[in-house]
Amino acid sequence: MRVIVLGAGVIGTTSAYYLAKAGHEVTVVERRDGPALETSFANAGGICPGFAGPWAAPGMPAKLARWLLARQAPVALRPRLDPQQWRWLLRFLGNCRVDRFRRNKARMQRIAHYSKACLTELCAETAIAFDHGTGGVLQLLRTEQELAGAANAVKVLAAFDVPHRLLDRQGVLAVEPALQGAAVHFAGGLHLPGDETGDCHKFTRALAELLQGRGVSFRFATRVSGIRTDGGRVSAIVTDADPLAADAYVVALGSATAPLLRHVGIDLPIYPVKGYSFTADLDPNTPAPRSSVMDEHHKVMITRMGTRIRAAGAAEIAGYDLTVREAGAATVLASLRELFPRIVPTATAWAGLRPMTPDGPPYLGATALANLFVNVGHGSNGWTQACGCGRIVADIVLGRRPEIDMEGYDVGR
Ligand SMILES: Cc1cc2nc3c(=O)[nH]c(=O)nc-3n(C[C@H](O)[C@H](O)[C@H](O)COP(=O)(O)OP(=O)(O)OC[C@H]3O[C@@H](n4cnc5c(N)ncnc54)[C@H](O)[C@@H]3O)c2cc1C
């Protein structure tokens, strides 16, 4: 089969890997000059099946109300005259119920653990380098209140069989000694030793290079502007170069997916949620995390990537605008300065749009158009879920049964 993958982020590139591995002739169409130059470029680097779960959770509406009134907070809402924004928000709030949270968490856990196993296999097969770390993730709990609140998180982790350790201050310092120099107090932490880290951009770029060597064609600097249909099927995609035709099409356009698919009657409630990151080249003598610290207070993740450190977080519900806003970027910087005061960013702030579904899990597989498939809506977990979702969608395109239960990932849910 000839398959066109739309988008060369981490999701499109892993989809291309599994499709090519299955023997398909694959072309990837990407508007940027290379792979992973949008949301997959400078994320927090967490490959975190242990923490994978929806943002829509019980207690979130109250937290949101508090954060929206604060001057500096992990979440900001810029209301727009955009019905998609309001529809997404209403659905998000509707998913904050206990029963829906449990259901959505289970769906995300299933896919994230499967994805980690797929990544391990892919690494063994390709030997690509991407500053892969296997030192786990430490959730830092600053106050006694945050530590007490972790009891709930522990119950959820136990329910999903995720290995974890609740730590006091000394335990935290044993895992991440550089926190000794923190400028703020912390009470303890929750360590998930099974979670991993890595540079999503390096991974995607290396995988794309390897795929080009295996005959996959990457058409960079080519924007998809429309989809032509004929009798319930896609007949071609319209680009700013020639129209391109294939037997099957996989959409992996991240946050750009929803507006494009709406033109062909496929209405997915994916909305962009902007986040920021800062990257620092490390001086070997600077105290820095060994692996990854999730600062629960600011909701910022600080991760080692070889000789660099990346701090990432903040959530702005503000449409497709990529402007760096002072308050959001300041939250990320505040976390870095408070926990690792001697690390100074060596690059300016980066902004990316998480393609968020209101309930959490991505949309995977078939659509109303017979030869059009989606691998979209991975939100804040796209790097964690990439290999598993790539493999699942390749299996579906091939007509093979995916290896995990597919309940809850369909576009019609
Ligand atoms: C601050 C931040 C921190 C994050 N931290 C983590 C983390 O620690 N762990 C984790 O698992 N996830 C994390 N994420 C989420 C993760 O980065 C995303 O889920 C993932 O990158 C989405 O990948 P994608 O391929 O779907 O989207 P993208 O990387 O955006 O790829 C889509 C591609 O489609 C292309 N495209 C769009 N429109 C067109 C068009 N019309 N024609 C041609 N090409 C087009 C784009 O140029 C882009 O290359 C984070 C995100 C942010 C913003």
C-alpha cells in the first residue's frame, strides 16, 4: 500500500516507522523544514507511563477557579470569541467527575505502558541516540498539605500497579542530591522509578533520518491545505505543491488537526493548550537533577537531557497563538530558580501547543472516510504515547488487530 502521513512531529514519524516496517510505501508531508519543529521540539522530555493521566480530574474545577484569579499560576485562560474554545472547556469540566476520571485514566495508562514497551523494542531495533535516561521521575511535594494530598495519588498508582515510593525530605535528597541547594522548603516526594526521559526532538530527527535511509520519503516545506474526497474516501490531499494521492492517509497534525478535518465533516474537539520551556547547557560543576523532577507546586518538570537541562510547564488556553507571554514563562523560570538556583537558561523561552482532547486519551484509527485514519490529540503525553500509538495506527491501517484493547480511543467516543 502507498500511505501518506500528514505531519512529521513525533507522532507522524513513529507512525511512519511502523508503517514502513510493515512493508508499506510511506510518504510524510510536513510544512516545516525538518521533523519535530513544532510541539515535539522542546517538551519536558518525560516518558512517563506512571504519571500518564487526564488533566480533567476531580478537584480540578476548584483549582482552576483559584489559578484563574492568581497573578502567577500554572494555568491561564484567555477567553476568545471561539465556540471551539468554549465547547472544549465545557467538555473538559464535564470530565472532572470521579467516574470519568477513572475511566479516562485507565485508557491513558493502558496506552502509555504499551508505548513504553514499544519504545524499548524500537530502541533495541534502531539504536538511535536521544539522551535517553532511565532514572525515573520524582514528584516534589513542597508543603505538608501537598504531601498529605499525595495519599490520593498513591492510591491511584497502586490501583494501576505503578511502582512508586513516597519519600520524606531525606529520601528526596537521596534520589536527587542537587535539591540540597534548593532555595525553597520541600516536605517530601513521590518517586516513580519506572518512568524515563529523553529528547523528543533528537529522537524524532534520528528516526526520520533512519527512515529516509530505508526509503521513506519526507516532503518537508510542504503545507497541506485541504483534503479531496470522492464517494466516502480521500482521493488526494491538496498541498502548496502538487496534490498527492495514496491508498491510505494518516493524519498526525497535532494541534493543526481539528481545523483541517472540520472541512471534511470530521469534528474532533482537540484544542491547543500552550506551554513553555527553557533549556540550559550545563556546566559540569552546576548542581542539577540526575533525572527528572516534577515540581508539583508550579506544575513544572525539570529534566536532564545529557549535558542539558530542560524546564517545561505552564498551560495557557489561548487559541493557536504562539506568543511567549511573560506570566507563563515566569512560572517555569520561577520553578527552575527555586529548585536549582545555579542553573541559568542558555536559550530563550520556547512555546508549543499541546493538542488536548477534553477527556485525555488521543483519537486513534478509522474515521468516517474509509481510507483516512487519525493519530491525534495526545495532549501533554504525546512523547510518552508516541511509539504505542504509531504501532496501533499502523496495525489498524493494515487491517491487523492492535495488541491492546482499543476501547475508548475511537473518534466517535
Ligand atoms: C511545554 C510542553 C511540555 C510537554 N512535556 C511532555 C512530556 O514531558 N512528556 C510527554 O509525553 N509529552 C509532553 N508534551 C506533549 C508532547 O510534546 C506532544 O503531545 C507531542 O509533541 C505532540 O506530537 P504531534 O506529533 O502530535 O504534534 P507536533 O509535534 O505539533 O507535530 C505536528 C506536525 O504537523 C505539522 N503540520 C501542521 N499543520 C500542517 C499542515 N497544514 N501541513 C503540513 N504539516 C503540518 C507541524 O509542522 C508539525 O511538525 C509537552 C508539551 C508541551 C507544550
